[in-house]
Amino acid sequence: YDPDEDATRLYKAMQGTGTDEQSIIDIIPYRSNAQRQEIKKRYQELYKKDLVSDIKSETSGDFRETLVALLMPPVEYDAYSINKALKGFGTDKTTLVGVLCSKNAAEIEDIKKTYKKVSVSLLFLNKEHLKKKNGKYKKDLESALKSETNGDLRDFLVDLVSGKKEKDTKVDQKKAEEDARKLHG
């Protein structure tokens, strides 16, 4: 792994007529997130261009969405996934539970901060996002969950993001069973 070499290969893959998608495929999915962040940084330093913007302009569809997602730091991707799960017709409960229940209290705090401040320009694909106030989500995560979910699931998720999740790693079996009953009725 050489971030300068990877940045150069990606730059060359997106120059001229057409895009060398295979070169992009040979690099981005085969690097860790930390390595991808370093490649983004080096790309900016070497070419004075934003790698994500270039990827967005040179690719399309699911391929673009996947590449841009891979180039996000994990906490930004979590915030994006939650926002996407809360938008549109119906709420993607599986994504909400999957993201939030797999995080500890510190990670949830990071997601909350990122959800509130992350720029929609990073989050790319849905033009509806561009209508948001100042290019940011209009609501904090807790408010969004309150308005987009209901019943026991809302209560559970709001409790989870409001800091009521235990900060230690001990599992309270009775509490876990109670939470499972809330989720599954």
C-alpha cells in the first residue's frame, strides 16, 4: 500500500475520455478505511482536487454510491445511513437498530455530533438533501428519531441515543430481554 501511488492511479483513472473503472475497483475496496482516508488526503495534496467530488462526477448509480460510502469515515457513514433510514416512505427500522444497537455510548455520541454537523455535500446522491437548511440536517438525531418513529421502537431508540444506554460493558440479561420485547412487540 502506497497512498501516493494509489492517489496517482485514481487520478489517472479519471482523466481523459471515459473512466478506468477497473483501476478504481482495484484500489478503493481493497484498502482499510484509514488507508482510504489517507488516499483522499494525498489526492487533495497532490492534485488540489477532492477525490470524492471526482468520483461523483466520473461514476454513477450504485457504483458511485458504493464508492462514496467507502470513502466516508465510519461515523459519517453511520450518520448518513441513519438519515437515509429515516427519510422517504416508511422508516428502515432494521438499519436504525443495526447501526445504533451495535455502538457503545461514546460511539453514539460521535454519531449524534456528526449527524447534526455533517455536510450534505459529502452525502451526495439525493437532491432532496440539498434543500436542507445550510446544507445540514435540520434536526438533531434525537428529534429526528422522535418525529420519524413511533411507539415502543421510538422510546427504545430515543433512550438509546439520549445517553440512557449503559456506559459499561456488562450485559443486564433482564434488561436485554425487556428491550427485545419492546422491539418485537
